[in-house]
Amino acid sequence: MNQYLKSVIENVRAKHAGEPEFVQTVEEVLSSLEPVIDKHPEYEKADLLNRMVEPERMFSFRVTWEDDKGCWHTNTGWRCQFNGAIGPYKGGLRFQSDVYPGIIRFLGFEQTFKNSLTGLPIGGGKGGSDFDPAGKSDAEILRFCQSFMQALYRYIGPDVDVPAGDMGVGAREIGYLYGEYRRLKGAFENGVLTGKGFSYGGSRIRPEATGYGAVYYLENVLKHEGEDLKGKTIACAGFGNVTWGICKKAAELGAKVLTLSGPDGYVYDPEGVVTKEKIEYLLEMRASGRNRVQDYADNFPGVEFYPGEKPWGVRVDICMPSAMQNDVRMEQAEQIAANRVKYYIEVANMPTTNDALRFLMEQPGIIVAPSKAVNAGGVATSALEMAQNSERLVWSEEEVDRQLRQIMDTIYQMSVDAAAEYGLGYNLVAGANIAGFQRVADAMMAQGPF
Ligand code: 2IT
């Protein structure tokens, strides 16, 4: 391996030994960049890679909130402003009990490359808290969000850093966070957060965008193989906003999602999550805060529930891991290969361990697409929300959807072209890493030391 690349990876391993998710994403991305680094010795001279793996700024803050019984609790909040070379920091907030700096750092790093791929002027950022929203009342969520924003509001702004949602942060939380920001600043400030409700500056299609974008990307992959979505079966994971969007668009295009999952196991619906009633029920499951996928099987006849299991052993045409990081490990990857699944389309951020990803990419019959390209429609539509807010305009559903589709087609094509340019063949994973890297690298080289 290129000596400079190797030394950067070793630095990260040594410095972040307690943050395996961050080490994993750095190894995955940097190993794709070898031909680029070989070709550009000036990057080593500028120490570009060590700069790229170091966030520009990352901070933590205390978040104290009062529960419904009058007891106070203290959580930690984080914001990582990873890379602002191509635009204001942009990325979601994740509220989940297992959040710690390694999760925020890995997500911020991924976000930098993903945002670059969209072709829009957004830098990479991420934040969140180890607060667990499960089982909390609406009033508790409100008080937590208000306290979180009281600590964060000084450090964000429409030209500085524009947070959005991620796991545990949906439209309700964004509403509460935004209300507190507006109260503290006494200004609307172009909406400052994305994923807002439509009545106060949110964009049409933003709730659907990550799932729709993933399906639009998938259509490009299928087209390359001379196929389309009609009659295809899909295994998804999770049952949140992203999976909901996939189900909705897949159903519209004649495909069906057969599996959903949750912390309690997975469900298999032989008819597919295709009716309006079933698709809308996912929203109810999320709003209930129960975090249980078994509810779906209890509610619809003919659906089987498999407690404690993952859906990756089910025979389908397409796997779309859309729940969370490291959901697919070697064991699941082997099942997927044994089932002769042709399309492995990552959706969640880093849903595959590096060894499993390498294994799947080496299988001759499997096409692998990486999450940072596939799920980029979410943040791209956030950037469209920012554009509408700063223009003080509202675009129609058709207009946002048209732009989303175009962005996804371009991301796919850029990835294909980047891999081909470096002699890597049809490699969507390396292509996305190279194309995402190139734009940020050019901007950083142009701006001097930072
Ligand atoms: O992982 C992601 O891209 C997101 N959670 C969305 C970020 C955004 O700013 O819309």
C-alpha cells in the first residue's frame, strides 16, 4: 500500500483506538483512494489526508432536562464540524443511548464525502446526544430539545452549520429544536435547521427523500444490468423514515419490500409492504415510540415475526440494509451470497463491516452500492430546503422530486466515471469514495492550510 496512506491509517488507528466505527470508515474510504494518492504526490506534501481525518472542530456540551416526575437528568451533546471546505457544515443529529464521540466522528467523516457527492455547496457535520428518546413523553422530548438547543445555538447558523435529523430526531424534534433556536435568536434565520415541517420552511419531499433517492439510485444500477424494478423483491431493515420512503417508492414502481426489522427481530410479509395502509402504519409504529417491529406482524394477517433475528437470510432479489451501522457482518454476508442475491444496496450509514463489504464485493454475481452515494438524496434535499429558505421560495413537489432524481442520477454517473478513470472497472464503492474525495481535496488545496 502507498506509504503515505498507510501512515495516515496507522495514525488514526493509534489515536482513535477506542472509536472502532471511526477507524472502520477511515480504513474503508482511504483504501479506495490509493490510485488517487499515487497519482497526486502534492497531496502528501500538503499533508491533505491527515487534515481530512481531523475534524475542523468538535465539541461536547451538557444537556440537563427535567422529567415528568420533576427529576433532573444530565446527558452529553456533541457537534462535530468535520469539514467546511465546500460549504457550511451540514449533517444530522442522532439521539440514541449508544451515541459517543466515535459515532459522531464516523458519521461526520462519512457526511463530508457524501455531501461532496451531491454536487451541492454543503460541508460535513454531525451531532447528537446519548439521550434515549424511547419511552419518553412528548413533554420530556420538548424539554430535552430546548435544553439541547440552549447549548448549541451559538455555534450554528445558516452560513455556519445547519443541523438536521438522524436516528431519534424526526419532524417533532426538529420542530422543538427550531422553536427554541428562534426564541433565543429572535430571528427566523433562513430556517437554520432542515427537515422542518412544511408550514414553517420545510421542503416538499424531504421526509421521503432518503428512501426515494435510494430507489432512484437503485434504478440506475438495475438499468446498467438491463433490468428494472417491476416484480423485484427487496429485503429492508428498520421501519423508520428511510425504510418508509423505500417502501413507498418501491411499491409505486412495482417492486415490493418483504422484510422490516427492529431491535426485537424482523418481520416477513409475503405480500410486501405495498398497500397505503401498511406503508402508513410504519409512521404510526415510529410515532408510538415503542420501537417494536412485532407490532407490524400483530396488526396485519399473514405476516411472520422472527424474534431476535435479522432479515438477511431471506431470499430476495435486492438487499437494502436501511437500519443502522454494522447490521451486516460476515455471517449475514455469507447468507446473502449463498442466497444468490444480485443487488446489495447499502442505505444506512456504514451498514456493513469492512470484512463483510470486501467479501460481498469479491462475489462475482453481486453488485454492491455504497451508502454514502445511495442515501445522499436525504442531505441533498436538505440542501434544496436551504436553497428555498434563502430564496424565500417554496418549490412544488414535482420540482423537488425532479431535482432529487437528477442529483441521484449524477451521483451514480460520477461514481461510475471516477472508478473507470482510475482503472477500477465498475466499482461503485471506490468510485463514490474517489468522486467525493476529489471535490473536497480540490477545495482544500485551493484554500491553503486549514
Ligand atoms: O445521514 C444523513 O445524511 C442525514 N442524517 C441527513 C443529514 C441532513 O443534513 O439532511
